[in-house]
Amino acid sequence: MGKFLILLGMVLVLIGIILTLGIKIPFLGRLPGDILVKKSSFKFYFPITTCFLLSIVLTIILRIFMRK
């Protein structure tokens, strides 16, 4: 469990650095199925497909690392 927490911490630090530097993954957040509603003074964005894709990827990664 300790090794997993260290690995998770390093991954979170890496994600934080990427977000801080403004490096963007081009397709992330603009997938078909993401909801975008624009009105004159209102903008609503819900990346449902992106959330679903990230959930699948994180589930696979965690299952690989959490095997006994």
C-alpha cells in the first residue's frame, strides 16, 4: 500500500506540473458527446465523454497496480 501511495503522489505532482505549465492534450475536453451550451451571456460545458474516457483509463491503471 505504501508503494502505491508514493506512486499516486508522483502521478498527482506530474499532473499538477502539466496543468500549471498550461500544457494541453489536444483532444481532451473536445470529444464527441461533450455537452456545450452557449447563450448570449451564458456558457455551460460538461465534458461527459471525456469524464467517461478518463474513468475507464484510471480504472485500468488502478487494477494493474492493485493486483495481489
